[in-house]
Amino acid sequence: MKLYTYWRSTAAYRVRIALHLKGIPYEQAPVHLVKDGGEQHQDSYRGLNPQGLVPTLMDGGVVITQSLAILEYLEERHPEPALLPSGAADKARVRGLAQLIACEVHPLNNLRVLQYLSNELRVSDRQKTAWYHHWLAEGLGALETRLANEKDTGDFCHGDQPGLVDLCLVPQLYNARRFEFPLEDYPTLVAIDARCRALNAFRAAAPEAQPDAVN
Amino acid sequence: MKLYTYWRSTAAYRVRIALHLKGIPYEQAPVHLVKDGGEQHQDSYRGLNPQGLVPTLMDGGVVITQSLAILEYLEERHPEPALLPSGAADKARVRGLAQLIACEVHPLNNLRVLQYLSNELRVSDRQKTAWYHHWLAEGLGALETRLANEKDTGDFCHGDQPGLVDLCLVPQLYNARRFEFPLEDYPTLVAIDARCRALNAFRAAAPEAQPDAVN
């Protein structure tokens, strides 16, 4: 398998964790999102992924875009260890929580949106940070409420093994710290994040451990 | 089943189409997103869905949030007619295309984001429309490229039966028309949308056909 990735992309980070958790060997093809106006916009990459977003997974002749679709694909092809619980209601809880992050927080705060705020809407750095923090607080607040109160939460977001929600949570908190978002109001999330980051698979997938990481 | 819905919510619209396609009887609980500052923010609804977003599905004691998670749940509980193809690679194509809309277009253009642009960033109506059109053009452009060029596209987004991508496409184009976004550059999407909207399930789920629709 070949993963088109960027060390700081939280969507690529999710997929890297899954590959390591499942022990799937893969090759990295780094796509630099900033250099030369962004390699993701070059024709060679757009031919593979017309959205010009990372990650993209190639598995033989199969090209898959969108991190959650990639994660479901990996789950079907390599079921163990499972990222999703069994049972339709449990699966729905896990997918709903993962989408809370992947569909409601991340899309508002990714690079292309922050670039639009600066370049097109000419907002100040202070306003851009307020935007970033606002959507993070909205999403993480709802997530904290749910994880702290729902009986299915365990050592990890669903039960006592890391799964799909944890794969989304850890990269999102990495990004939150990068943008200096205070995390003291989210003790459940912070505790789960710490448990995850103690695991080898999460360590190996971390941005700073990637070959394309820049110090 | 009970669906918390709002007639104009594109995420709720997706779920309504699925319920009608699969012939699942359901009760509607309308949540007015604008009246009185938004019923979705009231404690009674936040207790059910801490994100304060629609839709929410209740199936007996099971509460499910996030439209794509709801759709996967319906697919597992009521497999026929199928929204997803069989085969991991085909499923990945369909989920990736659905997420292109649900994770990359819709979250940037929904009500709460447009409200933030006006109320917090004080952008002009012209800038707000440009924002809306920009993210729609980004997403629909990539979608048109893929659907027009990929062999798995048929009368519908994947093959010759409506499925998960069509459920996301039709509400997004409804919203595009509402915001006067020109669609002439997207002939494949427009043709598929027309085929979908000729079907009874899509008609029954349309915003203007809902009991809470306001003329």
C-alpha cells in the first residue's frame, strides 16, 4: 500500500495510526501542502485526487480518497484489530463520534480554510485564531459532554481498546495544541488522548515521527 | 423510528431520502433552526444531541447523530434496497464521494458557519455569497471531474441505482440553487440529480414536501 501523506495533516495522521494499529506495511509518498504553493494542487496529484487533499491511499490499482472512507476500507480488508465494534447501534455511536470531529471540526479548521480567511476575507490573525478556537470549542465541548456521560466510554472513546474515534481525537488534539487552544475544560478527552499516545502505533504515526517532518 | 429534522437541512434531507427509498415508516419531530434563536440550541434538544445539529434519529432506545452514521445504521438494519455496493473497493469509492460532499462542502456552508461569518467576522453579504460559492465550486468541481471520468458512474453516481452519493448530491444541489449558484459547469451532476428527483422517494423527502415547510 502507498499512502500520500503530509506529516502535519490530521486526516493523514488518522490513517497512519490505523495502518500501524493493524500492522499493515505501507510506503509513504509525501505531499508537501505548503511548499511551492502546495504540491497537492499540482496536476500529477490532482490526477489521483481531484480534490487536491491528503490523504490518498493506493492499494494495488485501487485509489481511495477521504480519510474515513480509507479507514472503513482498511477495516474491511484487515479486520483485526477492529476499529469498529460489532452491532449496528455501537457502530453508529462510534461513527457518529468520529464524524463529529471529521465532519464538523476539522473541515472548518484545515489549511485551505485558514488560507481563505487570510487571503480572501483579510481577517486579522486574532480573528483567525478566534475562528479556529470557536469551532474547536463547539466540537470538543459536545464530544467531552458525550464521552464523560455515556456508559460506552471506557479507557478509550468506545470501550477499552482504541478505535475509530480515538484515531480522530488524537490528531485533533495535536492540532489544538499547535494552535494553542486551552484543553483544561476537556479532561475526558485529554485522559483518553494520553492513553492513546502511550501506545506504539500512535507514537509511530505521530507527525514528528514522519520522514517528511520538518523541525 | 423518529427523525428530528428541519425541512431545509440538507443533512436531514439525506436521511429522509434513505427512509423513503428503504420504505421505513418514521415519525417527524421538527426542529426549527431559526425561530427563537434556533430550537436546536434548547436544552431539551441538546440533551439528545449535544452538538445541537440536525438530524438525530431515535430507533427505540438508540439515539444516533451525524447523518452519515445514521445512513450506515439504516443500511445495516434495513439492507434493501442497498445504499452501498458490495465489495470493499466499491464501498470505498461510494463513501469517499459521499464524504467529499458531507465532509468538505456542507460543513463550510451550513447555517452556523454563515451566521458566524455575518455576526462575528462582519463580512458583507457579497463576501458571504462568495464564500458559499467558493467551497461549492471546489467540491462540485472535483465531484464532476470524478463522476464524468470514472467508469463506475452510471445513471446514478455509482451504477444504475440510487445510493449513498446520490443521497448527498441531491440536497447539496437543492442548496446550491437556493443560494443561486450557477450549475452549467456540472452537467453530469445535474443529469444525475434530475434522474433522482424523478423518483418518488426523492420527491417525498424534498424540503417543500415536509410538514414543517414554510412557503
